[in-house]
Amino acid sequence: MGRHISFPHRYHTFKHGLARNQRCVRTRARPPVAAEEAADRVIDSLGLATTPFDAIHVRRGDEAGEKLPKTMRLKGQVPCDTAPAAVAAAAACRLSSSAPVVVFSDERDAGYRQALRDALATGGRRVVLGDEAVRAAVGDADNYFVFAVAAAVLARGSHVLDIRRGHCPGPCVNP
């Protein structure tokens, strides 16, 4: 087992063969081969194998409800505006206006996902809800594998808009 650990701070215990207070380095690992193959199936099923597409990942669960997570309060972060209109406005100046878009979100409310799809589908743009496409391709696989497949699909997007805690899109410079 290698040292693929994702702690950007000093790690204060003896885990993973690291000495106390040894600085850890954040690394990015490629998705497993099975996830890459499943991503191929998802992209093929959506008819995007030969078409450049954009991707959006909207993570709302970190900021749901009235109570902000302690880590956000400590870092002075504010929740991102993930309303469908705000995401569509961010996409309008950061993504291609003609490329199909694959949207992923941790939001469980089907109404929100549909509203997001409708907001992004301006000017005849094709918008696909990626979570549903991944679930259809992998069946009842565990959530970790589903996440790995979604990450592999996102990584193949020509342009990717990632909206999550501490990573909110700023105002458009040239809308």
C-alpha cells in the first residue's frame, strides 16, 4: 500500500507508515480501470463518444440546511449559490454554448435536478443528468464505484464547472 493520503495538513498520528507530524502531500489517483471502462459505457450510451461535451458538478450536500459545517465557519467560507439560475449563469460564461452538458450533483431532490436541467437547456443545448446515466450503466454498484465512474466522466469533459464548498465560481469577467 502506497502513501496516497489526502490530508493537506500535518497528520498527528502514526498511520500509514508516517511518523508523527510528517507533512503529507495531496495526490490525485486515476480512477480504477473498471471505473474508466464504465465511464466509456456511460459516454457511449449518451452518444457522446465522438462529441466534445462539457460537464458540471454541483455539490450541495456540504452546505444544506441552516447550519454551516464547522470547517466552513473556521475558514470564513460562504455557501455557493447553487440555485439553478445561478448555475446556469456561471455555465453561460465558462462553458461552450453549443456543446452538450453532463450534470452531476449530490442533490437528491429530483425537482432541483430537473430545474437545473431546464435552466441549462437554453438555446437548444442538450443537457444530460449524469447521475442517472451512471446508475443506469453500473446498476446497483456501491456508492464508491458510482463516484469513481462519475469522476471519470467529469474528467473527460472539454470544460468542467465544479461548484462545491470553498470553490464557488466568481462573477463572469466577460459575460
